[in-house]
Amino acid sequence: MAAQKKSDAREDTTMFRFMPSLAMIAGLASLSPGALAQDFYAGKTITLSTHTGPGGGYDTLLRLIARHMAQHIPGAPTMVVVNMPGAGGLTAFNHAARIAPQDGTFLTLVGQGLVVHEPTGQPGLQASLGAMKWIGNVSQSPNVTAVWSTSRAKTIEDAKRMEVLVGSTGASSPDAQMPRVYNALLGTRFKVVTGYAGGAQINLAMERGEVEGRGTNTWPSYKATIPDAVRDGKIVPLVQIGLKKDPDLPDTPLLLDLVAGDAQREPVARFLSLTTAISRPLAAPPLVPAERVTLLRKAFDATMKDAAFLAEADRLKLDVDPMTGAEVEAAIRQVLATPAEVIARTQAALGDPSK
């Protein structure tokens, strides 16, 4: 009996010794992945990249996001912007997908043209769009091809009768792709001049007369970067592409309207219009942990509703018509699942970017 009591006492003592460890384990288990993700960003710096040079619409928008989004991320990390122009957005995208940190401290504002790039089989992407972790999309604005007021072309019909020089950052960028599409679907005569570092440089080239217009850009971006030119009527919109017209441009034709009812051309226009609606998507690299993606998506959504953010966006003439990360992800899946026959016709419309 005495031996049994000693044994019970040893068991009680052993259990007592383990109680703190068990309590600690229970405490750790109670921490959700989200809680651990929140702790992660304290004292960290999040780098945001853009594929254009300083001063353009993407750059202006990304710097606005950097000024406001950090306060919605637990731990209040610092946010900095880096410019990675080159190859129509491929340089910045590939860096984010393959080289940048994969821990949630690097995000990139993806070039709109790349949403067309992959499904149409164009070379250069080092990761699939479907592999990226989509945080959200700031704007669904249509893209507008416009010319400077000194151009002889004042309408899309004029562009069918005469050659119109338009500036572009690269052969695979939207400002080169869309003029080629218009040439193929509408019979226009746009001639693309590539090699500009960014939208600001193309705007200067228009003003100097080096080119007549800009291959494509959103109207809010024109208003944000060259507001005086827009106010004074020096920017003349010819055509827009997207799922809906810009509210400021009710009389500028939408590509979908110009090819409505055409069995061959309308599906191509609809595919490209969907990709255009994903016009300012923010993405994280493929291997960022799911709990950090969730946290970043919540911060993005909160930023898009933040009164100070919206007020500054309004002052800068930037359009805010957001999509959530989940909505962007679904749209990307839809784009990548486009039927082969539509892709083939789209490829033909886009032409060979090397020529």
C-alpha cells in the first residue's frame, strides 16, 4: 500500500512537471495562422514594384497605394515602390515570380498586357498568371487609344483612312497590342513606335510631335498625368476597349459595339475586353503563404474603402473601381480557360510582336 502511494505521488509529480509545457502547447495551438501572419509584418518593409518608369499612371497609383495600405496591415510595415521598366511588363513580372522574396514582403502591380500574353501563347513569361497570388484590382476602366490634337486623325474612321503613329513601351505591352488589334478587327492603320520607358515619356513624345498618339491608356490615367492637356482638349480619344465605356467618354466608341454581331470578331473583342477590365491588378509571388495572402487581401479591400485613400485618388484623378483578390483570381481562371478557337483568332489579331 505504501509503495502504491509513492508510485501515485511520482505520477502526480510527473504530471505536475508537464503541466506548464502542455499549457504552452495549448496556447500556441490557439494562435491562428492569421495571428502569426499579423505578427510577421511588424518591423518589415514591403516592396511594391511597377513595370513602368516614374511619373506614369501605374507609378502614380502604386505610390498612392503605398501611402495608405500599410496602415491596414497589422504590424504597420513600411512600403516602398521600385520601378522595373522593360519588355512590356515582363521584366517586373518575372522578377516578382522568380527572384523576389516569396514571404509576402514583395508585391507587383502587373502590366495589363500580360493578362493577354499568356493565354495567347506569347513567349517570355517565367511563371503562369494562374500561379500568382492575386491581392486585388484597383480599376476596371476601359483602355483608350488617343491622339494629340495636332494629329490629322480625329476619329476611329479617320484612322482607317490614314496612317497614325502611336507610342508604346514595348512590343508585348497593351499600348502596342491594342493598335494591332484595331488594325486587324477594324481595318485601322495604326503604326506602333516602341522603346519608350513609360507613359510619361510617350506623353512628352506626343506633345513634341514625335508620335501622334498613345497606343492605349486609361482615361483616368491621362487625367492624372497630363490634366492640363485633357482640360484643354489636346487629348483626342478615338476608341476604347473594356466591358463598359468610361463615364467621361460616352461618345467614344467601344470596340465591342463596333464588332457587335460579328461571329468571328465579337468573341475576340469580348475576350480582350475582359482582360482589359483587369487593368491594375496587384499580385504576390506564387509561394507566399495562404494566411499572408488573406491578410494582404483584407488590407487591400480596406484601402479601397479608406476615405483618405479615396480623397487623394480623387485629387490625383485616379479611377478606383476595385475587384477583390478572389474576383481577380476567378477572372484570371476564366481568361486562361478561353476556347482555343477564340485564342487562335486573337493571336491572329495581335499579330507578331517582333514585326
